[in-house]
Amino acid sequence: MAKPDWLAIVDDEVVLRLSPIALSQIEQERQQSIADGIEQEIIYRLDSAKLLSVLASSLGIASSRHGAIIVWTYFDDDANLALEQKAQTSPILRTLLSLDGDLTQKICQDILQHPHADRILAAHSYLISQISRQIVTAIADYVAQKTQPIEIAVISFTAAIFWSDLFAVIGKRFNLPIEALNTLTAQSTPIIVTVLVLIVWWLVKDIPVSRAIQRKIKQLFQNLITTLEKQYLQYIAIAAIVISVICSMGLDWISVDPNFQIIVADLKPWTEAYLPIALVSLRKRIAAMLGKVFLRIPFVVKLIFGRFIR
């Protein structure tokens, strides 16, 4: 979900600039998450690259924070203050989030007399819990963010390769022009499809939409991914990949019994058509295995995370 403008990272410190409008937004979205049964979900997500920079800064050799992340909280009764006026506002809360789980807070006494004191403290407590949960998953979120276009490209390329013949058969049934059928089966089609999918993804990923719509879209895809990642479907995915490889070997490399050739010929189109879905089912396992391999190579670790080291 898109990060609200009152939540930011400035000079490797987290800044919350609350206002009556922000309080109403937080309360409404928190109640909505409870109603949807996703109270533990992270709604206000910080940029994972910036959060890693904050973590590195807190652990740096020259750091005076002793392994703690600083969160400054401000409250402005007028949400439309100019930047110069906001810069002169004093913080109402300072929170130190220690990486070993300790939490230390200093509260401005004046804010306790504020008419919205209870709402401010409740919203602040909720936001701190949202931020603290992201600290644990910062590296995983950053890697997932950077590898997402690669995942999309691999799945799109695989789907274009193994579904082209299927779409060509469907096209013949609907009497598509021969030029369209030739395009579907052309060798360059998978590359063109992959590029187009990545362009569309890049164009739509930052389109501003309401949080309600974001939540529904996210829930839809999350339900689909959760279903595909069920253990029995992962076993089916592994079986499909193994059968597809065996089928290719049986047809292309080995002279076998004609009856086996018939079985192989019947199974191959179905297993190949299932391969893109199999990749979605196994993407976490594949990413975990690749991570174990690449993160053992110092050069790769420095390449990915070196810019965060102070």
C-alpha cells in the first residue's frame, strides 16, 4: 500500500507528523482492518530500502544510537501548515526501538493536556507496532521488492512459451487470421510478451487508488497465492516439472517403446501448460534456495547490501 505523507524517513530517522485528519484516517483504517479480519497486517509500510538504511545507521561503527531506531512524533492541529512552520514544531514523543526488543519513550507533558491526547497516544502506539514489525522483515521485504520484476518476467516468459500453442489452437477455433496465429507461435513472441507485461506492471504499480480498492486487490491476489502455495499443490507443481523434463527426454533423446511414446505425447502438453502455475506455487522455495546459494558469495552480499553499510 502507498505510504501516507505523514509517515516519512528523514536523515535515517522515522518521522510521524500527525494531525486530526491523520488520526481519523488511522482510526478508520484500523477499524476496517479489524472488520476484515486482518488486524495484524501491516497497513503503513515504509520503503524497505530506506528502512534498511535506518537499520544500518543504527548499527554503524560511528553511531550513537546503540542499536536503536529513533521515531519522532509530531502533532499539528492544522494539517495544512507550511513546511517552514512544520520545521519549527517541537516533537511530542520520542521513541527508541531497540533491535533486541526494548522500547523507550519520552513524552512531552503538554500533550497530555491536549483534547485529543487519548487518540494521539492510541494512534502512536498502533503506528509503533506497525513499524516494529517491519524491522524484523526489512531484509526479506527489500529482496522481495527487488526480485518482483524478475519473478514477473520469468513467469510471463514461461507462460508465453508454453501457452502459445494452446492459444494458437483456440485462435484456429475462432478463425483468427493466419497472421495472428503466426504471431502467437513466433520465436520472438515470448520476449515481446515479457517486455509488455513488465511495462504494464511498471505503469500501474504506482497508480494512486483508494486504500479500500488496494485492500480488495491485495486480498484477491493473496488468496490466489495462498491457494497455489498449499502443500499438495506444491507437490503437484514439482511432479509437473519432473514429468515435463522426463517427457522431453523421452521424446527427444531416448528410443523407447511406442506405447510409452504415446503416453509421453499425451502428458507433455498438459505438464508444459501447467509450468507457469507451478513456478508461482514454488516461487518461495526457489527464491529461498537461490538465496542460500548467492548469499554465501561475499561479492553478491556487498553488491546487494553494501550501500547500506556505514
